[in-house]
Amino acid sequence: MPRAIVVGSGIGGIATAIRLRAKNYEVLVFESNHYPGGKLHSKMQDGFRFDLGPSLFTMPQYVDELFELHRKNPREHFNYQKKEVICNYFWDDGTRFSAQENQEKFISTAAKTFGESEVTLENYIKKSTEKYNLTASLFLEKSLHKLGTYLSKDTLKAILQLGKLDIYKSLNDTNEATFKSDKMVQLFNRFATYNGSSPYQTPGIMSMIPHLEMHYGTYFPKGGMHEITQSLFRLAQEVGIEFRFEEAVEEILIENGKAVGVKAQDKTYDSDLVVSNMDIYPTFKKLLRKQKQPKKVLQQERSSSALIFYWGISRTFKELDLHNIFFSNDYRSEFEHIFKKKTVYDDPTVYINITSKNEPQDAPEGNENWFVMVNAPGNYGQEWDLLKAECRKNIVKKLSSLLNVDIEQHIISEFTLDPIGIEESTSSYRGALYGAASNSRFAAFLRHPNFSSHIENLYFCGGSVHPGGGIPLCLLSAKIVSDLIPTA
Ligand code: FAD
């Protein structure tokens, strides 16, 4: 049986391993941490359970597919619940809005709250769907770097309708041209952060992202986000995939232009192919340092990172649900601080995720587990301890005022994560959450392909390569890699 080596057990790496096993490869996964999952990990502290990374789960069908590939019923191994309320939004002037998954309800309540016409909202959502349908097969589901992709009917259709995609203006300009209300613009601008970009720079085509939430819905996995990678890890073990934890790969071995194995802890392991799930930047700088470097890809601007405060809170809040956003008063300035000044804004948009709303056992009775996140620049050597202390003060002030409670008094357990910590635990260059930013209309084409055009039998998956970051796209990267590899 031919052997495949996967470097890294992030969601993209585990999914690739599961797919290659179904293609009859013997699969060996190297992981530098002592646990699988990469950014999808969790921690217990003082009776509170916290998901450390992702909190929003869309397109669960891509997880189900992995069980089905091995003829297992996903529902016997991994379960999730659709959310009726997608997100609660709060503004400093007291405006509150609860975004419903049901489109009709969303449109009627948004129209009332923001003074927009229902027709404008309907048309915006329709256009979001149209953009997604026109481009998904080209940008998300196939390799952008294979000629065959461009010869399909779908691609021709997308090219003929380029004008409809708003690629020549920013997401903010697209939204400002549509809505009268600044708050409605801000709410739809927020979707740029789903791939770690700025709404003032990312192209208007990104207004397709709301389609994912509004059409496919948002979900909460039973057992928490961590259960996504845990259940896939169990599946991987059941189908015979071997994992080597605390074994960082030091080099991908190349002979005569072909990947032939890896070196880890001074031992060499042969294989017929290698897939790197490590961020593409360190993959080239560390594991492929003797090979030609794809300079343009490596120079791409990185996506935003984050400061996360994990708080055990000694009371409950009726007005909060699983996902909650407290908006900044000056969104443009916030993104200028993140991407241009490379610092944290002093009135940041605060996101609070509370899994104990869905899973009461995630917090002691009468308490809540708060994952409090603000967008931050990547690590460029800033004084993170100072920035964190300042940011914490600003968050406590903002939340105390908007929730009418002295939040500080209720924080009974606490730890934090910053861009340095994200880079240390996952090798994500500069602590980027989503690989490269999508702050230009060429970003999709500048992401590294899922294969090497110089080295045979070398492939790449995960959030730093095509089609991009976030759980669904990482799962799609695994699918694209596996489609490029013949069944053994
Ligand atoms: P990663 O998770 O980056 O893992 C890579 C793995 O490779 C790690 O385990 C690392 O230890 C291992 N590794 C690296 N180098 C080596 C080596 N040399 N040898 C062996 N192993 C190695 N996405 C969403 O969809 N929804 C969200 O709500 C969301 N929120 C986020 C919030 C935060 C705070 C963060 C950090 C990310 C968030 N994301 C979200 C993004 C999402 O987490 C990532 O896009 C995705 O998890 C990346 O998966 P990956 O396959 O690229 O691997």
C-alpha cells in the first residue's frame, strides 16, 4: 500500500488524512503538539470549558462527508444543532438587533430596526446568493491553478457576469451603495472579518458570505467546537490512520524533484507523497528551505489576528446568546488601526461567544463561559502585554456600560491568548487566524495552490493555502488535495 505523510493535524490535515485513507493510502500524520486539532482545541479551567479557537460553525455537510466516505453514519459520531438566532448585535446608542436565521424574519426585523426597505434587503440577500452560486465552483471547490478549472461551463458563466460580482469596489462601498443606515452597512461590513480582512479593502464579492449563514445556517456542535476535530480524530484512528504526536517535522525530503518523505527528530520517514498542513510560510522557510521559494505568495499581507480573553463569569445574561457582537463606534478607524497602524483600537468591536448557552455543562450552574475576542493585527513585535492590559480595560468599560453591570466584579476565572500564543501553538505566521488577508481582488489568485508545481508528490492543505481560512474552506482544501491524488 503506498504511504502518504501529512504534516500537521489541524482540521485541514485530519480531513486530508481521512480522504487519503479512503483512497487506499497508508497514512501517517505528524503533529508537533501533544493533541490533534490545531486551532480547534479546548481548555478547562475552574469548572469552565472554553473552545480556544473557532466559534462559528457553518456548512457542517463537509464534516459529514468525511464519515460517509468511510461508510459511517455521521449522526452516530458527530451531532450539531441549527441556531435560530445567528447573532445578537449591540450598539453604544442602545440599538439592539437579533439576527434570525429565518430569512423572512431577518428581513422584516432588520427593515424595522434600521429603517431599510424590505425589498432592498431581499435584493441584497438574493445578490449574495447569486455571487456565491457564480463563483463557488471556481474559487472554492476546485484548484484555481489547473487549466481544467478554467475550461468549465461554470467558469465561463462567472467570467461573463464579472460585472455582477462587485470585484472592482470594496465591500464597504458595495454596502454603502445599497443601504441608507450606517448600522446596516456596519452589520454587513462585518462579514469581511470572516476571512480576517478589512471591509474597506476587501472586494464587494465578499458580500456572498452572508449567504452561507442565511442559506446554509449556523450550527453548534454537540460537545462544543472542539468536538469537530475530536470526532474526526476518532474516525481517523478507527480507519487506521497513525498519528505521531510531539513530533515536529523538520524537513520535507526532496529527491530528483519529488517529495519522498520527511525528517522528524533526526529520523527519516519514507513516503510516496507528502501533504503539508503547516502554514505555507513556515512550510517553505523551515521545511523546504533548500527549495525555490514562492516569493509573491510568501509576501502576501497576512489576515488579522485576535486578542482573546477567556472569562468565567459568575452570573448569567438573558440578553446574550451563543454569538454576540458589541460594535465599535468608528469601524473604519478600527480597521485602520488593525491593518495600517498595526495596533489595537481603543473602542474595539467586541465579540462574545458563550457555549454554555447551548451546553450548560460548559459552566458551573448560574455561571457563563465567555470567549471575548477583539480583532487585532498580526504579531510585528508590538508590546502585547501593554496592548492586552489596555484592551481589557476598554472591553470591560464598554460591556459594563452596554449591559448595565460591573463586568469586572463577575470575572472569576481568566486566561488570554494573543497573536504570539496563536503562532506558538499552531505555527501560523504572525498569528494570523486565516492565512493571507483578502484585502485585494487578486488575493484568491495569490494564495498558494494545493500542489507544488516544481516538486512532484507535494501537496498543501489548510487555512493558509487555496481556497482560504475558516473551517469550511480548510475542509474544501482537503477535498481539492484528495481530488488531485489518484486512488491507490
Ligand atoms: P491549524 O489549525 O493551523 O493547525 C496546523 C497544525 O499543524 C497544528 O496542530 C500545528 O501544531 C501543526 N504543525 C505545524 N507545523 C508542524 C510541523 N512542522 N510538524 C508537525 N506538525 C506541525 N474559523 C471558522 O470557520 N469559524 C470561526 O469562528 C473561526 N474563529 C477563529 C478564532 C480564532 C481565535 C482562531 C485562532 C481561528 C479562527 N478560525 C475560525 C479560523 C480556523 O480556526 C482556521 O482557519 C482553521 O482551524 C485552520 O486549520 P488548518 O487546517 O489550517 O490547521
